[in-house]
Amino acid sequence: MAHPTGSFELLPGAAESPVILHVPHSSRSVPDAVRAGIELDDAALERELDHITDAHTAALASAAADRAAVRPWRFVNRLSRLVVDPERFPDEREEMLAVGMGAVYTRTTHREQLRSASLDPRPLIERYFDPYARAVSAAVADRLAAVGRAVVIDVHSYPTEPLPYELHGDGPRPPVCLGTDAFHTPPELLAHAERAFAGFGGTGIDSPFAGTYVPLDFYGTDRRVGALMVEIRRDGYMREPGGPAGPGLDALAGALAELVDALSQE
């Protein structure tokens, strides 16, 4: 089911599945009306999209869903995170505001000007961010009503070498980084992921990126909602930056499907 703006889509899974594969950063699409407020020429914008996009993660989630014994649900952002980043706080709680990358970015991955710092972000928040947040919350509520639990698996990728915007880029950069939350990531969920991705040269926890995505309606209050962020280092499945996928994508899809199946069988 796609949103009327075409900005995101909920792709149904099995009625009995608690798993939602959340893919927020895979798209390069920037609507013309939003493009008008971006202060980069076309070539510079394409370079920025190469760096900022979690390329091929929608394809990865799709392939994993096809392989899973119990098909998971997928919530996919169909617009670039340069429109809005649905995983940021739209207020002063967001630490990425320090580098101009809150819910509406004003700086690029290399800390160059993307939009005017005086931009009023509210129209973008109201048109894109708020409907997205409500829809993810509704998808989680639907899984809770259907099966009594929900597990949000955030599907991301990250560059082999740190980019200037990273606030915590000096830590380990394992082949697969698992982002956790003290409330929403129980030990068994983390253990399932570590087993599923064990064959990819090692997993790490909360470095270089930490935390998980949980809709605010449930965050810190409902333990029936589990969450884990899966960050895949890009040299394991694609040519950086922004290049085509390689054979690693197929193996990663199998590992992600293994994780989905373990969670579905709990």
C-alpha cells in the first residue's frame, strides 16, 4: 500500500509475521519541488546521492523477503533522505543537528551547504516526515494487533571509510554493524542477528552507528516492540560510492532471510 504522495510504501507480508523490514535510505528520488531548495548543481547532487544513499538496500530486503519461510512486511521509503530523513528527530533532541543533518538536512556528507540554514523545515516535515511517522506507527500497531508482537529490522548500509559528517566515525567499522536499544533489543534478538551474519567476517555492536528505529508511540514503553538496526559495510556487496551491486548482495539476502525466519519462529 503506497502513500498518495508516492513517498513511501508498505508491502504486505504473511498475516502471521511479526517482522517489519524498514528501508528508509535506499532511494535517490528527489521531487522537483524539493530539488528547487537544494543549493547544489546537478553533478554535485548526484555525487552527494552516491555518498548518502544506502544503495540497493530495498533490493536486499526484497530478496530476503522472497527467501524467508514466513514472508516479512516491508516499509520502504521511496524518496531520498535528502527530502527528509524519517529516522531523525525533527527538533532539538537530534544530535545530528550539530552537522546540519537533522530531519531536514542543510549540510552534505562533506559538511558543505545543501540548503540555506534559514530554511523553514516545517513544510517538508508536515508533507513528508509526519505522514511517514504515522504510517510506520500504524504498521507496528497492526502487527501487535495481529500477532501480539512486532520486530522492526532497520536495513542500512555505510561506507568503508568514514565521511566527514559522521559524529562517531573513529570507532570500529565491522562488515556488519548491529545497532541496539537498551529497551527494545533483547539479548535473544541480538543473538539471532549475530548468528545470521556470522559468515561475513564479523559483526560489531553500535559502531560506527548506534541505536534503532522505533516509532515514538511505542518507544521506551512497549516491550512487545523489538528493534534492531542492521548496517552493512558497503564494500561487502557493492562498488563504492554509488556503484552497482555485486555477488555479496545475494549472500546477505540469505543471511537476512535467516534472521527473519528465526524471529518469525519465536
